[in-house]
Amino acid sequence: MEELTHEGKVFEKIVYPVKEIKNREFEKCAFRLCDFSGSNFSQNRFTDCTFIGCNLAMLKLNHTSLNNVIFKECKLTGINFSECEDTLFTVYFENCLLDYASFARIKMAKTRFIKCTLKGVDFSGTNLSNAILDDTNLERAIFHNTNLTGADLSTAFNFDIDPEINAIKKAKFSQYSLQGLLTKYNLQIV
């Protein structure tokens, strides 16, 4: 990976934890079963890339661009995505472990989280309008001044969202998870 520009390449089973890979461009690249945990990927640009089965826990992404990047079956715990470039920030997550990540103040309209765990994730000030959180665990996730307008949380679970400090107009919720909208009132729902 010493080259500065990579296009259409497949990186497979690369074990490169706690390393620094900066100022690179990756376009239409695939990363499969790689371990980049604890590495520094700051100031890189990823466009139309896919990560499958990768360990990216605690990855640093300061000033990194993620444009149309797909993550499937990846470990992404503790990543501060709010340090990424917000221009063209488009990501998709499926079967990913994103516990304790931060998406604070990011514009992520229409983002899809499919069968993910998002325990303790920070969505403060995040634009999640029209996002889909399908079969997603939101235990202890932080929603504060979050825009959930039109978002689909009908199969999400373990969330605690205060409708008074978050925009939830036209958001979809299951009738079985409505207690997640009423937690602050300390009601007994039977």
C-alpha cells in the first residue's frame, strides 16, 4: 500500500494493526478480512469502496473522506466518524459492530444500518433524516438534537429517544417499541 493512489484493487487478509496509512486515495477498492484495528487512516479518501469482514476497531479517520463506502460484517467499535470530512459523507452498514462509535453532528440522511449493534453510539446533532435502522440494537445510544425526520426505526430496539429534544416527525416506530419514546416520563407500560 505504499502507492498514493489505488483504483480497483482488492486487499485481502492484510494484518496491519496500529499502523499509519495517510494521504492515500482508494477508489473502487475492496478490503476483505483485513485487520486495521487501532491504525491511523487520517487524510485518506475512500470512494466507492467496500470493507467486508474487517476489524477496524478504534481506527482514526481524521479528515478522511468516505464517499459511498459499504461496511459489511465489520468491527467498527470506538471509531469517531465525526472527525471525517462531512462533504459527500455516504456510508452503508450491514451486520456491523459499531458500539461506542460517534456520528456526532454528521449529515447522514438516508444512511442504512442493517442488523447492526450501535450500543452507546453518539448521534448528538446528527442528521439521520430518512435513515433506516433495521433490526438494530440502539442500547444506550445518545440522541440529542438529532434529526430523525422520516427515519425508519420500526424494527430498531433498545432505544431511548426524547421526542421533545429530537426531530421525529414522520419517523416510523413499532407499537412494541413506543416505550423507548416515553422513558423520561417513568411510565409503566403494560
